[in-house]
Amino acid sequence: MRIVLADDSVLFREGIIRLLTEAGHEIAAAVGDADALLHAVGEHTPDLAVIDVRMPPTMTDDGARAARQLRGTHPKLPMILLSQHVETRHSVALVASGGFGYLLKDRVLRVDDFLDAVRRVAEGGSALDPDVVAALLSPARRDDPLSMLSEREHDVLALVAEGHSNAAIAARLRLAERTVESHMRAIFQKLRIPDTGNRHRRVLAVLTYIT
């Protein structure tokens, strides 16, 4: 897999490069600011972009804004945002489009989980840090549909948002996979998510809470 990496911290950037190359991936470009990221993606057409949320020139949300711009110019490019803090301002639209991950930097130290997230996102899935999921699922209004779900359905939906398959959710919650499937049907029904054949139907269930 060819990857473009953007992070202004040289030390962190080199660590990610080593981790990914040892896992068999190719780093097409490694840059330190948002403008260089946009140029590198246009030049190298990577299979995945790994992007720090806060980068030069303003050191605020330049990476996240560049990611949204890339989604417009390269709609099929999978990308993972990395951040030290949860910042969801630009995440809603990106989550909805699939092929997107948002991980906190301290979780990258869990190498196997990080590499699994890289694989899932590159394949068009999602990978959201549990803290990001919690922020996205925070009730935004009084009639929050979250109240319609049972505690177990909430647990299942949170794991769906992190990007886990039904089989992985079943293993984590020590349930039969058929039970998880039943919970998913109940979630879709309660949230009125129609079965239109959209492969992002699971993500749409999460987005119901935040739009």
C-alpha cells in the first residue's frame, strides 16, 4: 500500500514511517504542512493518506480542513486523521463518506490496533477512536434518538462507529454473531435507517445522532 503521511512533528512522523514500512507499506511522501500534503496527494495518488489534524501554517485545524478539501478533489482516497485531542468539527462529513478514520495519537502506540485501522480504512471502512465516538454520540438535542436504544444496542452502535464488523463486535461483547445482527436490525428500525443497499448504512446510523 502506498501512503502519504502528513505530520509537523519530525519525531512522530519518523516513528509512523518506520511502523508502516516494517508492516510492508510504502511511504510515497512524508510532509510537514497542509499545503505540502495537498501537493503530495496530487503528485503521488496514494492508496491512503494519514494526516495530523493540527499542522502549519496556522497550527489549528489545517490538516482536517485539507482532508475535507481532498475528499472533494479525491473522493475515493481513504484517509486517517490523527490528533492529540478530539476535534469533531470536520469529522461528520468525512465519516459519512466512508474510507475514513480518526484516531488519537496515544492510541497509535497500540501497534496492532493501528495497523488494523489502516487496513480497514484502506478497504473503504471506518476506524474511529472510542473517545471520538463518544464525542460524536453526545446528545445534541432534547429529542436525541439515542434514548430510543437499549443499553446493549448503544454498546453495539458505539463499536460499529469504531469500525468493527459484526463478528468482531460479537467477540468483544461475548455475544453470538446472530445476536449482534438482531441488535443491528433493531437499531436500523428505531433510527428509521432504510435498507437502500448503501454499504455505509451502518455509519448512517451513527450520523443520525450528530446531524
